[in-house]
Amino acid sequence: MTADDEWLQVESLDLDAQGVAHDAQGKVVFIEGALPGERVQVRVTRRKAQWEQAVMSALQRESAQRVRPACPHFGLHAGACGGCKMQHLHPAAQVAVKQRVLEDQLWHLGKVRAERVLRPIEGPAWGYRRRARLSVRHVPKKGGVLVGFHERKSSYVADMSRCEVLPGAVSALLPALRALVATMDARDRVPQIEVAVGDAADGVVVALVLRHLEPLGAGDLARLRAFAREHGVQWWLQPKGPETVHRLDDDGPELAYALPEFGVVMPFRPTDFTQVNHAVNRVLVVRALGLLGVRPGERVIDWFCGLGNFALPLARLGGEVLGVEGSAALVQRARDNAARNGLAPRTRFEARNLFEIDAVALAELGAAARWLVDPPREGAFALVKSLVDLQRDAPVGWTPPRRIVYVSCNPSTLARDAGLLVHQGGWRCSAAAAVNMFPHTAHVESLAVFDRL
């Protein structure tokens, strides 16, 4: 049992950005707020037979990578915002930690080592978050309405006046949003405001999606319209599920994000999945497509293609692109985006359940020299297994891809799928890189390149 007056040497960070140490009896202690190289005392909050969880209570030797957090709402204190976990660690050190996490996961879970570890993909450390889901609560005991992220390890809403990872224009809206909701008749029936920021020729477009649990009265609608005029935002209303989202008023610019390196502009709805960090996404697309190396006229498949984030730039480079996604509605949106950008002749989009695909269905979609795989957190196990199975008994004319670029938002499922590709499929992991899509959080995104042996 770790004593309160025992000094612990912090050895590393875990996947949740907690310091890892061992006490005098050799038990593992996970410590919130502690960094590698530091010597700390702790207050234990949870005890198990093999490990303990604790909060740092005293710091004797400070890491050279410790920095002062930019946000006043960050910390270990009661009521601290839980949106960020690593603001106390220098941004460059955060990236190094995420690179190590990627390498460790590939090896420990997949028994795979990348032949080359590429330079991490980075972008701005602050003001980067163009999508956010803000909770709303009317709490008279705390002075009225709260709008923000949840408190650390709590369902309560943090009392926030600003947010350093949101774009400045959005962060500045937080006090005004609190004041607005406080005046609404439906303030106790408004649980959430979702934020989406799009590109515009003269700056950005800010869309706010108001989740409301009962129809809004004329007075509340008038208040929303007045707020939109004053602050230059657009309101969308969500009375039920995401499919019910609609504009309050039809005037104003559309939401879109741009990939200017490829001359591509893609409209989106504020509840669509788009990358949170547009700046890093632009770098990621350039890097991934450069690694994929598609030649003009070469067939390529973009699995989990979404709105066309990779498929449309691939077509712009001259590839003959098949985009595959699980939703027929999303496939139609990708087709519309291809037509809007003049890329319909080079693209085809199909709806398939990629979590249940088998070797037969995979063969029906045809062979391609190169694959781009960009799955959700669950990974692409069914797709990868189908590829391994198919090449063992391939039909005439079908050949496996020579190169796969796998973009991942979960290093654990990437490692699992990499192990299958390498140990059963005959690929080698020729390169891997961390992607710092979410600075100041423990979230690790990455990409890996697989080539046929």
C-alpha cells in the first residue's frame, strides 16, 4: 500500500496521460498530474490488488518538460475541465509520447515494428478544435446556466468562461451563450450545443446546433435569431436524433471545408463526421496520398470514404477511385461532392457494411493497386481478414493491393489489424507516424504503410 509520505519516481505516461510509478512494494501506481522523471507524493484514490490510482499531492523534482497550462480551467482541482489532460506537458513532448504509444501498441499488441518511424504530423497547438459538443445545464446553485465540457471524471459541466483549444471566435461566445440560454423559456430543456466551424473566403463560418427536448416557442426562436445577427453565427436545431437537424433560417453561407492543395471544397452538415483539426487534416491528406503514390489512371480504393476527404484528392491526382462507405446516404453525399468538384468521371462510390464484409463481397468490388483505409475506432478487422482470406484463394484476375496506407484513430485496433496483415497476409509495415490531431489530449491518431513482400 502506497503511503502518503512516500516519494515515488515517475517512469512513464500511460495511454490516459497518467504518470506511471512503482511504490516500495513494487505495486504499479497511476498518478494524475505527474510526468516522467518527476519525484512526487500522492493521494491514493483507488486500490486494487495489482495497482493503485492516485493524484499527485506534492512535487519534489519537476520535469524539464512541465509547462504552465494556458487554460485557467485545466487542473486537478474540483471543477476542473476534463476536455484536456496534457496541458501541463510541453506540446513537443506530447507528440513524442504519442509516437511512443503508437510504437508500443504496434509491438505489444500486433508484434509489428515499422521499418521507418516517420516524422509526426503536427499543427497548431491552440485554437485548433473546429468541432465540439458542449454540454448545457441550468444550475441555479452555481449562478445560472453553464456551457462547456464536463468536469474531470464527472458528469457535471465545468464552469467555463473560455476555452483555449476552441477557435478564438468560438471561445469568446461562451459567456454570451450562457447568457442567452439563461433568458430562454426552454433553458431547462436544452442539454447540448454542438459547434462546427467551416472555411469561408473571408474567414470562418460558425454553426451552432441546439439540442432541445421540447418545441421552442416564438420567444426563444426570436432570441436565437437576435443572437445570430449580433454574433455572426448560424443556428441549427435538433429536436430529436441527428437526422432531424435543420437550419433555423436558410440565409448565410454553407458550411464547407477546403483542401486547397488539391482544389477541393466539401460542404458538410454540422453533425457530419469531419476531422476536428482542419489544419492537421490538410497535412495528413498530403502525407497519406504522397505515401500511397497513386499514378495517373491507377485504380485505388478508399475504404470508409466518408464525404470524400481522401477520395476526391486521389481523383484530382489522376487516380480512378472507388470509395466505399457503410451508409447509402453518406455515399450519396460523397457523389454530390465529387460532382461539385468536377471529379465524378474519376470516382465511383458504393455502400457496403465494412464490419461484415467477407472475401466474396471483397472480390466483387474488384482489384486495386493501392488501398487507403480510414476506419472509425473499431478498426477494419473484417476488411483486413477478408483481404487475407481472399488472397489465399483468389479468383482469376484479382490481385491484392501492392500498398496500403492505413489511417487510424485508435492505435490498439491499428496494431491488431497490422498483426493480421503482417503475420498472415504477407505484408510488411514499411512506415508509421503519429498524428497529433488532438493536442493536449491523450488521444493518439496515426498512419501506417504496408507493402507486399
